[in-house]
Amino acid sequence: MSDIKLISTSTTLQEQFGGTLVIKSQPAGIGYVTETDVQPAPQLTFDLLPAVEEPIVPGSLLLSWAGKTYVDRDGVLYADISSSTNAGSAVGTVDYAGGTATLGSYPAAAASGITVNGCLTSNAGFGVVGATFRTPGAPLRAASLQVTVVRADTAQVVTGSADNNGDFNGPVIWGNVDITTGVVRLRFTSDPDDTSGASEIPCIPALLRYNGVLYSALPLNADLIGLDPVRLPADGRVPIYREGEVLVIHHTAETSVPSPVAGGTLQLARDHQAAIEVVDAAGIALDPAQYTTDRELGTVTWANPLLLQDAEATPLSLPLTIKDRVEHMALCTEVQITGTLGISSPVPWDLPSAETKVSSAVAWGDLQARLYKWFSQKTWNSGAPNWTDAPIGDATTSNYNSLNYPQVVTNRGAIAGKWAIVFTSATQFNVVEEKLGVITTGTTSSDCAPINPATGAPYFTILAAGWGSGWAAGNAVRFNTDSCLGPLWMVRTVLSGQGVVEDDQFRIQIRGDAD
């Protein structure tokens, strides 16, 4: 028997693929869960009048289907109408021109039959591509007119508003309103430049609605408003910019400071600011004691140590933001109806037009605080105090030496008020103001300088050396003070009509120059 020998040879084979080989696997013992896919129910469209080609009259359609009644209101179908409130749920639309009703919300498993309980059709004068009308009154307030129409082809409700120039700028309603006469001319089109008529959109004239604000002139009682109505403009609107008056052009820039360094100085992008303020990420002001500013050089120097807190020691969050405002006063030389203003001198900074604001200014000229109408009374009636500018009864034998020891008032501390120094003994007295009441007490042996809490400066200062002797309980000294602020009467009028902005506010700043 011959021996048999097995000979084996190892061979490596390689297969190449033209693309990417993707291998997917699944672990053993994996579980399965049920997945749910929700599909929205398709809209249902009913042909209401298959044998009639005339359009439906708006508001005349009444349907019944699947146990519910549907009512047409300006192209919208409502169901579940409440008998007490007349409100319902919007569930579909009506195509007046096509004679169809489309439901987007409907009960499940309902029969396909629909009952038309009421419907009117029209054979002429239905769709229009333009409208001209006049409002019941004029003039109109600018940008107050709104027009609403319903498209005859899709029953879509379209709204357009006039801008400040009285123009309607689409996308469907185009035209203009003359706010002086109240005449409105409109076109319904998707392309106002198309003269072929191919882009015209027919709308239902019976459903055209508009609202606006009319100006009406009423005789004003001068006793009620406090001024002569002849001084007011005919339409009651007062211009805020006039030629020859002062304007203030101002801009506020922001500089982000992610990590302020204690004791460090930050150079801003500009100098000669009117104001510099530091706020945190939430807009809360940093405690002014934590930094100093040099507005002439445009720098901010942080305190060392630096505490990130507000004036009430509440912690603040980074980053900090430096807000610096520059201002430029100029004389208004021109006011155009387009809103363009001319000024007498160039602006010293290159300011961004989109962020720069212009404010009108009321100039009073030179102002200075003063103390005047100083007189004394022998007796003071606390029940009926004398706040007139003339004494009642006899004057005191004692008097204050105003010549050698004049009373002192400052622009920072003085207010417009009427004061009385009422003696409670030969040397002690109360300081009384007509509206503030008793604000402090004093003696003739020390200077009297009550502090104005709003500014931290005295209302006035009366020197002790000027009192002399001979004062008695019940004696009084009367005088008046005026502040260095000019008198200003501010009246804000809110006109009726639809709101055009969510946040409406204004700010008033008191500015002053000192030699």
C-alpha cells in the first residue's frame, strides 16, 4: 500500500467594489417597539353649485353636514355658532367665484353628502380690480387708513395700510389716499406696472372694509386748557423743529468689556463725551464708585479693588458695556416736509445715520438761582400761614443783617419755593416750606443750610452772624427762592386709532453750560 501525502496551498483573494461598502448589524436580543406616524387629514372640497356658474353672494351661504351647521362670514366658514355670543370656530373657506367650500377641520367617518340650506348667487357686478371712494370726513391722520378686501378667486382676506405719504404698497392693494380730502384710489393687482391686465386680482366690492382716524376741530375753552386756542395751529399739531431754533444731535456708542481689569484705564474710540455710563449684561448700571471717567479724553478708569455691583451692592454679571454719548448743539437753518433738517455748523464726529438722533431744544438763555422777597412778621399763624409776598401785621423789631451777611443760594441746591423761618424761642426756629412742610430746625448760633436730598447741596445758607438778638417765639421771616431751571409745561397727547408701535416713550434732558 503506497503512502498518500496531502499538500495544501494558502491563497489570498481580494474583491474590489466601485463604491462604498455599508455593513449594518443588529445586536442579539434587541426588542421592538411600536411606532406611530400621524398624518394630517386632507382638506375636503365640496362643489356647492355644480349646475350654476354664477358667483355666490358673500354672507349668504348656510351648509349642513355631519350633524353640524356651517355659516359663511366674509369668506370664512364657521361651525358651532354660539347663540349667546354669536362666536364660532373657523373650520374652512368659501370660493365665491368657483362655488366651492373647503373644510380643513371636520368630524371623522362622516358621510359625503352635504346639504346647502341657503345660498344666493349674483349674475353681474361681482369681481372688481379697483375701487375709488371717499371717507366720510377729512382730513385723515397720516398712516391711519387700513383697507381690507376679499379676493374673488381664492376668498383670501387681504389687508393694506397707507404709509405716511398716503401710499398703499401691495402686495395686492396698491394706490393712494389724499389725507386732505379723504379720496382713496386703489388697484388690486400683483404687479402695479403691468398694463396688460394679466396680473389683476378680482376682489369682492361688497366686502371692502376700511378704517381710519379723522381730524375734527372743536372750539376749545381757554379757561380749561390754560392758553389762548388762537395760538394753536389749525389742526392742533405743533411742529417740534423750527427754523432758527436749537437742535441737539446726539449718538450713543457701546463698547463691550468682557473682563475689566481693576485699576486699568480703557481708552474709548472717541472723546469729549456728554455722558459715560457702564452697565452689565442685563442693562443694570454699575455703581459709579467703581469707576471714574474723563469725558474730555474719553477714558474710563476702573477702581482698585473693582466690585461688580450696582449702587445697592447687588452683584452684576459680565460682560460690562460702556455707553458713551456725544452731543452737538446746532442752529436749525432749514426744515423740509420730507423730514430733512439743515444745520448751521458741521457735526464734529462721523456719526452713523441709522443710530444718530435729533432732539429739539428749548433755550432759556442765562439762568441763575436767587433768594428774594425777604421780610419779617411779628406773629405767624400756623393755621393760616401767610405765603403771600407781603407781610401781614407788624414787622419784628429784630432783623437779619443781609448787607454784611448775605444769604447764599446755589444753582445746584435751590428750588422754586416759598420759605418761612418760624421762631419757637429766642434762639431756636423751624424751617418751613409751603409744599414740603417743616424740613429742619435751627438755631441763631449756627449756620442754617438744609440739604436738598435730590442734589446733596443746601437749599440755601443763612449765616449765623447775621441774626443778631431780640428775636421771640412766634416771630417769622418769609422769603422766596427760585431755581436755575426754566419753567416748562409738558403736555402729551395720545391720538385715537390703531397702535403702530409697541413701545412709545420720550425722554427730556436738562442741559446747561457754565462759564
